[in-house]
Amino acid sequence: MIKRNIFKYKSYSYFDNKKCHKHFLGLIKNPKKIEKHGFYPFIHYVIKQHKYDNDNNETKTKERDINYSSHIDRYIYEYYNDLLNSKYNDYASKNGINKCVVAYRNNLYQNNIHIARNIFNFIKKGSDYYILVADFTKYFDKIDHKFLKSTLSLVLGYEKLPLDWYKVYRSVTKFSNIDLDKIAEYKDSTVKRVRKTKRIASIEELHELKKYLQINNKGFGIPQGSSISSSLANVNLIHYDKGLNNFITFKEGIYRRYCDDIVIVIPIGFKDELLENFERLNKTVPGLEIHCDKRQEYYYKDGIIVDKNNQYTTLRYLGFEFDGKCIKVREKTITSFFLKAYRSLKFVNAVSKKYKRNAYRKKIYTSFTHLGKQKSKRNRENFLTYIDRCVKIMSDNGKKKQVSKHWVRFNKRLLKTK
């Protein structure tokens, strides 16, 4: 029985119509109907993120494959995800991993701010620590289907998956998708225009688009974007989390995993033993691979954070920087906020100059200044709201100083017309 609203209405365009979940409850809650349900193919697109690497003086492009489902399929995934999350919470509590797995849980009520604060506070209370921060390379793309099936059965408490659960599992392992670019090409349009349509294609057009259908027959990989993928990603690592957490807590350290990002803090004397266990456990999960470029090692000594060369540095985790005493929002995040604002100001100034009037002032102030911090039905919270939340949760006003001059800096760049 659903105790809270787990369904989210989303207005994106797909092959099916946008409807409230209430229209489908008779299907969603009926296992027999799920067994016979035909899942739509996912729609696939790529998100590209460009980041400048100061060390190598070059711009790196990171690509993420996103697959999103039909509206009816999303409601099914949301329902089964909630069931799985509850089962996972019970398993995690019984096996001592309830606190260490902190992402995509429906019972912890924590965000990245709480998680980072807890890690940094743990470090501050100790003396000498070895700290390891790492993440898995393309984790979702490498999840082994047979291994996932065995862990899923274990968490759900079945020797063999029931037919409805197997149907859901099968839809996100041997999934199919159609590339959004191919759909736009077929409709002789652009991706932007296609996504704005009420319905991307009719059923007749979908049959024509099947020539672009791609099916995952590799035996590994689940789609990033489905509502149940995140919980399956947690389920896949139950043995890994248990083994690593048991060792680290026994040595009076702390282990936290946020999806594919992990942080380990342990007394320096156990460093070699930790790394030995860490390498061993990484080989126990098929497809699990640590991203070498993002594996970072730190030490906490005499109240400060140092690197492997004993040079003063800051520990970076979940969007924050910690030097052993103070916690700040990452400078890259602050810089990105100001650069985004400056780009918007440049556009506003051009419009104001062209039409000789003060254009888009309310939009600028709402999006980038303290005047837009209050969240309402009409206005989304802005970045400064997030800063306020950081200050409140971490009980530290230092982060406000990072953006304290935003009003002066923006007004200096804002063109004033008579």
C-alpha cells in the first residue's frame, strides 16, 4: 500500500499521451497485468558537459547517455522502485549498511549537504586519518545482468523472481531505445522542436521508427534515466557495501557511498590493510572499475588536510571543499554561478541597448540575487537559496562570504538606460 505520493507528473513529450497516474492504477498495482505489459522503447539522447582541466590546460568533454521512458512505463517504474526501496531498506538495516549507502533512499531524508557535513565532522573529531575518494567508471553501463538478478532476488526475498518483477527487471536490462536525433531526422525537424510537441510521434509513426531501434543484448548495462535504475544500482552492490563497511567500521573508520562516488576515512595505521581489502572487493562485482583519474588520496594531520606529498590541500566531496577546519562550497561551483549570471547579463544588456529600455530586470534579480531566494509556486529557488540551506545545515556562515558581493558585481555589469 502506498503511504505517500510516489508518482510525479512530468510534461515531457513521448510516444504516449501525458496523463495522471490515476488513469493507470488498475494496471500498475496488478501483477498479472504487469506480466503481460508491453514496455515502450526508451528515447535516448546524450548530455555533453565541457570542463576545463587546469592541470593539463585543456577542455575535457564528458558524455552521459540518458534514456527516458514513456509516461505509463515511468509510473510502473516509480511504483516498483518504491517497493524495491522499502525491501532494500529492510535488507540494509539487517546487514549493517543502512547508514553507509546514502543515495536514492526513501527513508534517510538526507541530501548532499547532510552527507558531506557528517563526513567532515567525523574527520574533525579524530586525529590522524587516511582518506580515499573514488568513483566507478561508467557504473550503470557495466552492471552485469546475471549478478544483478541474483542480488535483486536476495533483497526481495525470492529464490526466483516473480513474473511481474522479472518483466520489470527484463525491461531495464534487455532494454531497447530510439535515438532522439533519429526521430528528429525522420520528422524532418530539430530535436528542440520535436521535444516541444504534444506527442513526439503517433503509434503509426512509431512502427516506422522501429528501423532505428537499438536493443541491449550485451548482458550488462541498465539505462540511466529510468525511475528504478538508481535503486537497482544500490541493490547490485549489497555484498560489496557489506564487506567494505564491516572492515572499515571495525577499524573505527567511516564509509559512505553516494551512487558511484565513495569516500573512506580510516586511521592511518590501517591504510595498507584497507587498500588490500579495497582492491580485493573491487574484483568481486562483475564490471566494477575504479576511475583512476578521479581516485584521490588525502591525509588528515594536525587539524589540516594534506595530499600524498604532504602538501596542504582541500578535500573535495559532493560539491564541497574541506581544509580540516572550514567547509566551503567548491570554488568551481561558485565560479560557474557567476559565469552563468554574467552570460545572462550580457544578453540582457544587448536587449536593453537595442530597445533603449531596462529589459528582463525581474528575471535577472529573481534568478541570480537575494531577491529571488524565496521559493514560491511561481518562482523556483535559486543558487543563493542553496547557499542559505548549506549555512543552516552546516551551521557555518563562511559560505555566505563566497557570494556576499554578488549584488555589487552584478549591478556594475548591468547596463542602465534612461
